[in-house]
Amino acid sequence: MLSEWSVECAADDPVLVVPWSDPSDEAGVRRFIDLRENPYDLDHLPEVEQHPPLMHALRALNAARSPVFTAKCDAWRLDAEELEQLRLNLDVMVEEAPAGFASYIDLIWRERSIFASFHQQEQMLHRLTRHATLREYPYAMLDCVIRPAMVDLTGPPQEGFAVSLYVKAVGHDPQSAEENWAAALDAVVGLLRSKELAFG
């Protein structure tokens, strides 16, 4: 699996604020849902209903033993421009991969000292991308971005960093692209919960 990571922490880069809500959504559907406290609220996420692999990922990442929890997510079919860029990155031909699929999940580290530490999150992404590269998923890519975050759930607001986790894949048709994405996403979630990434 092609794996890389980057940083978007400049003054004009967006900050992930948790909890969040979409002011343009009058129904109040698009908002932060704490899946640690309310795992059954997965049913309220339309992305999950349409893409069961995303549901399994969110369930695993918000489980009691997970070192992270999730703040936002989405999944989509790649448009022509995104698909062309991903094919270039993966070095595959148009005929080989005319379809693509992707998702992102924003992650917050549960341990406050890690959440607040850019250096420790940097170390985590070094490990994650190194281990992901060893996985045999030639049609998939992992792209991680460290970004600033503010969490105001219990006690005083905490400033730190979040990770946006992008998993993208191509395939010879839309179904195979989604299957390649699902397999890669499952592998990445497994790595995030594995001992290889544990701090100590």
C-alpha cells in the first residue's frame, strides 16, 4: 500500500473543532456524534448506511480498547481529477483502473498527552505509514494529515492535534474499487489498534 503523511498546521489552515455542527443543516443531522458514548448512533450516519466497511471501521476505532476516537467521516467515488492523480501516485494505467473510491476519517487521540503532542503524533504517523507500506494492497493508498484540533467535551477545552486519515483505492470497475478500498481501510484500522503503534 502506498503510504504517506503531511502536516497542515499553518495559521490559515482549518482547525478541527469537536464537538462540531453544520450551520447549513437545519435538521441537525450533520454534527459530531460521540460513538464512544453512543455506539448505536452509528445508525444516524448516512455514510455508514451506504458503506458498511465504514461502519466497521468506525465501530472498531471508537471501541473501548481503541487508542483513538472519531470526529468526522465521509466516503465517495473519485471524480476524474482525483482518479487521475491517484493512478499517477499508484503508477497504474487508465485501462487497469478506470474507477476509484475513497474515504476520510478524522481521528483524535484519547490520551491527552499524546493529543497535545505534535512530536508523538508525528512518531505515530511514521510508524503507521511504514507498516502500511508493507501491506500488499497495490491498488490502494493511505494519506494522513496532521492538523490542529480543539476538543471541548469534558472539562476545559483542550488544544492539540488531529489526524485526517484518507484511504483511497482504484479498480477495474466501481465494485472492485470499493472492494479494494474496504480491504485497505480494514488493514489500516487494524494497524491503528495494533501493538506496533503503541506508545511506551
